[in-house]
Amino acid sequence: MKAIVMQGPGGPDVLRLVERGEPEPGPNDALVEVEAAGVNFMDIGVRQGNFWTDTADPKPLGVEGAGRILAVGHNVEDFRPGQRVAWVYAPGSYAQRIAIPAASLVPVPDEIDHRTAAALMMQGLTASHFATDFYPVQPGDVALVHAAAGGVGLLLTQIVKMRGGNVIGRVSSAGKAEIARQAGADHVIVDTKGAFAAEVMRLTGGEGVHVVYDGSGPATFDASMASLRRCGTFCWYGPVLGDSGPLRITSLPRSIKIGYAVFTDHISTPALLRERSKQLFDWIISGAIDIRIGGLYPLEQAARAHADMESRGTTGKLLLIPPDPRA
């Protein structure tokens, strides 16, 4: 079985395509043939040595994907061989096959193809958490969405608009601005230096936004705070790009609220995982949201996918496609 592993922490060049033994599903697992695996900033953090440090190298990468069940353990009752499934957190997903706890799987409707399902899971559940749980957007609210042409940003923009909110999207280049507008952004700011707060204030008549969704790291932290109105909410995420540094709570302006949003709090039980995933699939089927797949890479080109994502030049979701074992 072919899989991608990292030889040790470092740049994309530490990724290797290797032959590994066939995974053995336990009594509560399903053996899944991977049709598509999502590429995430979390994977880059693992590769850089920031996460999974207790797991010895070489270790497999990837956590998200979609595929078809080949076999199930004797305790598994909710799934069957041949069923199409997706998942959001199963370490080792950059592979042709993987054994996954059945509790981590969700059924994929017939109307959703494997690539759409794989592209939707992590970023869709993240965006759903941000806009429906962490700060439930209300009609008329104004949201500042960073990286508005990225995978999370595009979905977040659509969900905010679906809930009746307005979106100011921030992107890093003029080429990404139209993509953000196509997703529904009412205004788009092109900025690479973290100097966007004055424009946000101009667009909101000096009031500021109700909520900021910021996964851009420390470079935008202060300007995001300055973009909020009184009692606004700062939804911070994306630790791969760096922490904000020490923060004195008494220094927070205008009674704003700051929190670190973790999408797993949105899906803390298998029942919630399946409920939230079904909601995303329903939105896709009804046309309420869509998913932009920004790049498809053969599994052996995982290093290139990582390099492209780190360049900040990509838009939408990047997927790895394992080779067909029957080919």
C-alpha cells in the first residue's frame, strides 16, 4: 500500500511516498479505500514539527478524506462494506487505504461525489462552527473574513451570507478579490501588510464589524482588534501561522471579546459529527453553498501541494488523489 510519510520535521522535501503494510482494522474500525484526501494547514504544522511530537518518525500524514468501506470490524453496526464515507480526523489519510474508528465516519449522500465530500469536511465544519456556534451570525451583522479566497474563507463567506450577514473579505492579492466576490463578499480589501483597519472603519461608517474571523496569525492580530465595534467578537484560529503573543486582558478596547475557536467543539460527539456533516451536505445539495477545489494532486505530489499551500498563492481546497489499486 502506498502512503506519504514524513522522514522528520522540515520543509516539503521531508515528505516521501513509501510502501507500507496493509492496515488492519480493529473490532470498532472500518477499512476504507481512500478516494481523496484533504490537504490542511494542520498537516503543514505536523510536518514542521509543531504537532504530533509524541509520534515517532517516519510518520504518516493527513487527517481528512473520503472513500469507500472495504471491510468493517465485528462490533461495527452503523456501516457496511461498499458504503461511501468521509471523515475529518483520521491520522494517516495520505494513503491508499486506512483503518478508521467507525465513530469518526459519516455517510456520504449519493448526490455528493468523493472529492466534494473530502474537500468539505474540515473546512466546512470549521466555517460552520465559526458562524453558527462561536459567533452565531444574525441578519444585518457585518463580518470581516480574512483569507476570504481560501478554503475556510470561501465557505465562511457563504454561510455568513446565508444567515443574512454582510461580509468584508480580506485577500492577499488582486487576483483573489474576484473569487471572494463570487462567494458573496460585499466588499473586498486587498492587503498584505496588516493595514486594513482604516478601510474597515470607512466601510462600516466608523462603527467597526460585529465579528472578525482571523486565521492569518500575528501579523493581523492588532488590526483585527481595531476593526471591531463596541462589544464585537474576535474569532481567532490558525495556530500554524503563529500565536498572537502575550495579551493583557485589561488592554482590550471597546469591551471586545476574544476567543480561540476550535472546530472539534462543534462535533464533540459522533452524533454531532454526523448531524453537522449532514447539514453541510444538505447545503451543498440545495445549492445554498458550494465548494471550490483549487488543486488536485496525485498522492506522490504531496510535497508540491504543501509548497503551493505555504506560498499563499492557492485558492479553495487542495486534494491528494491516491492511485487506484486496481490500475
